[in-house]
Amino acid sequence: MESDVKIMHLVEYGELPAEEVPIEEVAEDAYRMLGRITVEEYETPRGRFLKLLDEYGNYIGKVLGCPLERVSLGSAYQTAFGLKVTLICGTEVVGWIYLEG
């Protein structure tokens, strides 16, 4: 089902989106990655912060203010740091995750 909601990219310090990638091309890999991450939870003034870690303990993404089970994929783009997928909760971008090369 197509949505009228335009998903904006989250840009971190020093990162510029280079090329948008159709989310359908990376959805399977993104959901597989989300299924095997480790989550560290922190309470912040802005809500619950979920730090997403890969199997080696590397920081690969984050979610702010939304339970991980309610997160879905927003958009994807190639950056100088790798393939980044935004994570949405409802119609809001709440985080991102980098996919393995």
C-alpha cells in the first residue's frame, strides 16, 4: 500500500546522502539485521533511546521514543559510511540502521 507520507532522511554529522536506494531492494536484509541485533536501552529527557549493536558490539543504529517491535522501514540511501535505512514509527522517522556491506 502506497503512503502519501514523505520520509525524510536523518543526516548525521559529516554525512551527506549520496544516492537513494529503493527500500524494496534492501528490506529483506534490513529486517534480517534487525532480527539479530542486540539492544541497549537508556532513558533520556526525549524518551527511551535504543542503541542498536551488531553481533560484535558495534554501534549500527538507534531508535528514539518507539518500541522496536513497532518500527518499520522508511527509506534507504547510500552514504560515504555505507547503506543507511531510516526506521519509522507510524509516520515519524525515529531512527536508522546501517546494513552490512
